[in-house]
Amino acid sequence: MSKKVPHQAFAIEYNGVVPQLETKVGIVSAFDKTKTMEIKAVWDTGATHSVITPRVFTSLGLFPIDTTMVTGVNSQKEVPVTMVDIILPNRVRVPGWRVTVCDVGGCDMLIGMDIIHNGDFSIANGDGKTTFSFAIPPFENKTNLVDKATRTNEKNKKYFNRPF
């Protein structure tokens, strides 16, 4: 039997369909909990690891605990790694998380798959608005959009000109 743990979650509805998922997050030094700041983060399923900018690193007085090689489209370089607590919307907390320090455009943080794969991540675009939600840890009952589409099409088949 699996251990029962409380789920934490948030949902954000944007005005219109958005080209990227942005949220405000809190960053707390893992070594000095009095050092905090609120920053703009972009959720990036193409990033394997989460990243903060050098500005955030310096502003919080963080220090490197390791280094790693970061490979981009046209570059590769060694960058520092540090540790922070990340406070997602609705006070969803990701404590003691290793983040890479390097420049990213248009935001102060990329939230990568290292965080996303630890939960359930959902994007919906109904009614011309994007709704983004995230829950951690993941739920046992997985969302399956194929099942939902099949049920909806079966229910509405009298309105279609072709069979599904």
C-alpha cells in the first residue's frame, strides 16, 4: 500500500489563449530563509532542469554548491548550481531544489521538467482562455483525453456528418 501524502495544487486562468505559461513564484535561499524574492517564471517542458538568472542568484546572496554543463541550441558552457526553495502559486512549496544559474530571456526563472514530472500538469484552452493547473504529487487516476474525446463524440454523434 502506498503512503498517503497531501496533494498541493493550483490553477490559473489567463485572459485569452497564451503562447507561454507564466506565473509569479517565490524564491527562498535554502541556506538563509530570510532571503526571499518574488519573480516571474516560465514553465518550460523543453527544459530538463529549472534555471534562475544570475540576477536572482546575486540578489539573494546565493552561492554555488556544484557546477554543470548547460547545452543550448548553439552553445555549451559550465555554470553554477545552487539550492533554493520554490514557492509556486497557491503556496505550493518545492523545498531544497537544485537550480542551474544562467541567462534566460524574458523571465527570471524557467521551471523545467525536473519539477513538472513530479506532479500532474494540465493545459486546457476551452472558451478561448488558457487554464493551467499543476498538482504535486501526481494523482493515481491519470487524465486521459482520448477517453474523454471518445465519450464526447459518442454522446454527440448525431451532430456529425461522418462516423468516428
